Amino acid sequence: MKQISLFALLIVILTGCNKELEFTQERFEKKVQNCIDQCPTVLINIPVVSGSGVISDSINKKLFAVSKEIIYFGEKPFVAENYDELAASFIASYQKMKAEHPEDTFGWEGKIEGKIGYKTDKIINIIIDSYMFTGGAHGYSGTRSLLFDANTGKYFPPRMLFKNSDEFRVFAEKRFREKFKIPQNTDINSTGLMFEADQFILPQNIIVKENGVLLLYNTYEIASYADGQQELFIPMSEAEAFLDPEKF
């Protein structure tokens, strides 16, 4: 009986962990000192799970890893252990480039704005909007949708939102063709889109909302820079049949 009681207590603790999660917005900003014109800036405004523990550590580490993928210059992300170091590394890279090529540098900008888009006792969806400019004709804006199991803190890919992602993809393609006026019997790229191998695919980012799911294709994912992001919203009344009930 004692073993059963201890087991039951453990279940209660584990299933109740997500209710204890508290998110706070933390802001990190750095600029080059004594700068007058085209001053580089970096701003990171990100939700952070307060406290320690497996769940909070898992979520916080993933958010930081993604931030490092966004805020960087060169062939690989900066070597940084926290957001302050990440911001400082971006400014340091600008200063190094400015010293080596003073005629070729412009005011760099790195910006991350993170927020909790959807949260229940089963799933947490954190949205990260970003902008990066380190020279060239224009900067790059993007959106990342990060999905977490609220009971473990583990990240999971968008396809796991669905009982069968292939079945949902077939359904989503029909809705996509309807929205973008692509005849069902023609090539998916026949109107100027750029799906790889001429095959419709689900986007890298799917955003969960109270009233449905948003399929979001970032710039260059399936269209040109001039066309920007492409979106398809599927109401919950249609999406529900495909969603994994264990996550909703």
C-alpha cells in the first residue's frame, strides 16, 4: 500500500508540474558606445521560464539555442552561454568587421521578439519573430513557432500535432490551392510559387491558436523575397479531425 501511495503521489506531482510554470519576459539590449551614425543594435526580448527543474531547463535551453541560430554572423552561431554574451558577441563581430573593412560596413541590426502564443496544460506554443541585417540589399525577417509538451518541457516538431501528418498535408493542399487559386489538377508551382520538387509540403512552422492552426511559410520558403511570408489558416472546426487528442 505504501508503494502504491508513493506512486500515486509521484503521478500527481508530475502531472501538476506544468501548472507551476511561470514565464517572465526578459530583455537584453546592446549598442556600440559613442556611435553617431548607422549604429548597430541588438535586442532580444524573450519569454523565460522562472525557477529550475527539468521542464524549465528544457524550454529555456531550446529558446536560447534557437536565439543563437538567429543572432549570428559568420558560418556558425556565436559561442555564448547566455543572452548577454550572445548580444555582446553580435556587437563584437560588427566592431571587428568595421576595423577590418571600414568602407563596407553598415549599421547592423539583430532583433528577437518572443511571446507565448498558446498555452494549455498539455502544450505550449512560443512564437519568435526576428529581424537580422548585417549588410547587403536588405535584412531578413522570419518567424519561428516552437512547440513544447507542457508536462515534460520537451520540444516537438509540427508534424506531431497531428494523428497522421500525411493525411493533414493532403487536406491542407486542397485548402492551399483554394486560397491561392491554384487549380487542383495543375502543378502546385504553376502560379509562380517555388515548392521544392514541385510538391506541396507543410511549412516548417505551424502556429496553434484557440480557433485553429496557422500554416506559416517564411520568406524564401516557397516564394520570393518580394512576396514575403505566405499563410494559410485552417479553422479548428476543420483541423480538429486531424489533431492528436493527446496534445489538445
